[in-house]
Amino acid sequence: MKYCSNCGNTVSLRIPKGDTHARYICDNCQIIHYQNPRMIVGCLPIWEDKILICKCAIEPRYGLWTLPAGFLENGETVEQGAIRETSEEAGANVTIIRLHALYSLPQVNQVYVIYLAEMRSSHFDAGEESLECKLISVEEIPWDDIAFTAIKFSLKMYVENLKNDKVETYLGHHKR
Amino acid sequence: MKYCSNCGNTVSLRIPKGDTHARYICDNCQIIHYQNPRMIVGCLPIWEDKILICKCAIEPRYGLWTLPAGFLENGETVEQGAIRETSEEAGANVTIIRLHALYSLPQVNQVYVIYLAEMRSSHFDAGEESLECKLISVEEIPWDDIAFTAIKFSLKMYVENLKNDKVETYLGHHKR
């Protein structure tokens, strides 16, 4: 950030009075520009005993596997965002079962929110950001070709959960 | 947003190619400025059979009761943010038990993330944003004087949970 989005003047990075963090503050209108982590929301879609996974069509993870997920938009609930991303990226209509994983990436100011969701039918269809989608068994999870640590965590905890069958939301974060 | 934070030129609100949402795009450098919901993270701190609540010292909720919570900062995990806010606003050191509630406010582009947390001692101390803090029993919850719908939801679900004692993360959103 170099310029104020409100008045177009230059900004300076300094700690506002009474604050503990440095913020971009406009040298002219004095507006404080707060910057906060963004949420990436999605689903772990289930059909019978299979999981729906997607092959990334976008760099830098082109060709690696992931779950349908993307940035939460203004004006939607977290659940609406997760259902929308699952429809856009995998062409699947899902019903949310429960929150499955909350995973922080403090290095890049991102938080993943992944729901366990039931597909309403076996239908799916790769969207523009996916090369292909497929239903796989737990044994077929391509552990060495998963695109993101948050998705690997979500899949790992899902497999873990199958063993004990507890209703649980898993908390994780990327180690520095 | 009126000006580009990268180059200081004017921005226009339009839908980028391949996108579905209108974004602020710089008329000069063409940067797309995405705007996304912010997370408010905090705790429902427990000491023995009591809950720690805080009286807001800040408008527009001055004098109403809430739980310690605030905006998640860049560079921290959601859990770190919730523990920090509990320390700053209520002077309490807590250990997180589990994720208690995820509550969306799509009208104002906010998502609350509230953890159930155990106080490490009975010590607490109102911070600058609190007029006072106190430990109360479930029967003493001031239902008519709670500052935020997300906090009311978190407290209500906590009381609900005491009856069935399930390990559960509650999902909610503010109705339009």
C-alpha cells in the first residue's frame, strides 16, 4: 500500500495512538487502513464412501489435487461461500454436515474453513479452475500430490475421524 | 474505495474478465482490489462453572455486555488472535478447549470465530476497551443487554450445550 484509497494521497506505516500494530495511515485525511487475513472456504464433499477431489487448473499448483475452495466474498455467509465454491469448482450440489477444519496460514494471512458436506447426487463437473474432478476412496488419496497444506490437513483429519467417528472440528496451522 | 492504493490513480467498479463479482480496478495500473470479509476472533472463557464477560467501553455498544473478541491481525493464527484478545480485553490467560461457534454477518462482511476456553487462573482485569469484567453463572447472563448477535448466539449455544454435553461447533448467521 502506497496511496490512500479514500483521497489518493501518500500513506505512512506507523502505530496509531492506543494501538499495538503498525498501520497504513493517510498523510492527508488521516484514515487508518486496516489489513486483515482473508478466509478461504470450501468443502470436503462426500458421496457414499467416496470423496470428491479436484485437479488444479491454475498456477502455482497446476496439476496437483485439492478440495473445492476459494475466497469468501463480501455479502455471503461462510456456509454460502463454501457451497458456492463447491458448485463453481466441482459442479456439485452439497448439503453441509458440519464444520470439519479451521486451518491458519499466518505467513500469508489466510485462514481455511473446510466443511464436511454431503453431495445431493453423484453428479459433478469440473469448473474453469479445475482440470478434472473425481470421486475417490480414502485409499486412493494422492498424498504426495496435494496442492495445499490446509487441504492435506483436512484430508488427514478426515481419515483420522473415520477411525473414531467423533463429531469434531479440527484446528491446525502451518508451522513457521 | 476511490483511489488505487498501488499507484494513486482513480478506480472503477466493474466485473473483471472471467470473474462473477464487481471489483475496484485501477484505471491506470489495472490492479484488481479484492475486498473480503474480516474475522472477529475471541473466547468464551470458563472458570469452574462461571463465564467471564466484559462490559463494552466503546460506542456504539457502550455499557452492554460481550465476550472478549476483536479483529484477527495479519501474522497470527486464529487461536493466537482469540487468546490475545482475551488477554487484552479481559486480562485473562486462557487455554483453548475447542472451537465453539462460527457466526457470519454477511450484511457487514464479518465472521465471528469464538472458542471455548479454560482460564488458567481466576485472575482477570478489564482492559482499555472494557468498563469492567466479571465471572457470572449461566443464570446470571444479562440476555437483554448483550452487545452483539454473534455473542448472544455463542452464549445461547453454550447454555444449550450444557444440557446435552456434546462436543460441537455451532454454525450461525445473522438473518437479513
